[in-house]
Amino acid sequence: MATSDIGLKRIEKEYQSVRDGQDDILDRIDTYEAALLGLTQAVAELNEKVDRLMAHLDVPPKLPAGFVRE
């Protein structure tokens, strides 16, 4: 009986360790997702500002990149 109790406690601790690791990983993913969404929004805002500034300064539109069919 004593060995069964020890074995069950060990399994419980290992299970809890795995769950704690999973929780940490999921928390990090949430943090990275929030940061990525924030950066995406910042880039969008900067692009809008640059577009408005270029229009104000009468900068000609950028030529398309790559090969152009004639």
C-alpha cells in the first residue's frame, strides 16, 4: 500500500508539472499574440501617416516592384 501511495503522489506531481508547463506556454502565446497585434496596428498607422505626408508633399507614387508588362 505504501508504494501505491508513493507512486500515485509521484504521478500527480508529474502531471501537475506538465500542466504548469502548458499553462506557461499558453500564457506566453497570449502575450506574443497581443504584442503582434499591437505592432500590426502601429505599422498600419505609420503607413497611413506616410501616405498622408507623401500626398501633402506631392511625392509621386512609388513605381511597382518587379517586372512590368508592356
